[in-house]
Amino acid sequence: MNRFIQVALVALLLAVPAFAEKLVDPTKVAPEYRDAAEKRRAEQLKQLECSHRADAAKVIARERTAFLLQCLEADAAK
């Protein structure tokens, strides 16, 4: 039992936490990549807004991807 606890603790220590992708800050990239960073940030903000809409609508997990894709397509059509 003691060996099991030791192995479990080592496994927990070695597990790397997964962090969400951070918003791109166009002011912190090289000038030649600034346009791409601004476009990426705009896309990230759209995704974040659609994610908030899904949370507000209380979309269940299995339908969340379809909701997000539909939301992003609707925003692109505007």
C-alpha cells in the first residue's frame, strides 16, 4: 500500500497542468508579426464571446461544439 501511495504521488507531481491558450497581445510581438497577432486576437475574442454565449444558454457539453461552430459561422456571415 505504501508503494502505491508513492507511485500515485510521483504521478501527480509529473502530471503537467493544461493551461488555456492566453489571449495574444499584439504589442508584445515583433513588428513584422503584429498584423497576424491582431487577427489572431480578434479570432480569440470571437471564440471567447461565443463561449460566453454557450455558457449563458446553458448548452450541454455534447452540443457545445456545434453551438460554437454555428455561432462563429454566424459572426463570419455578418
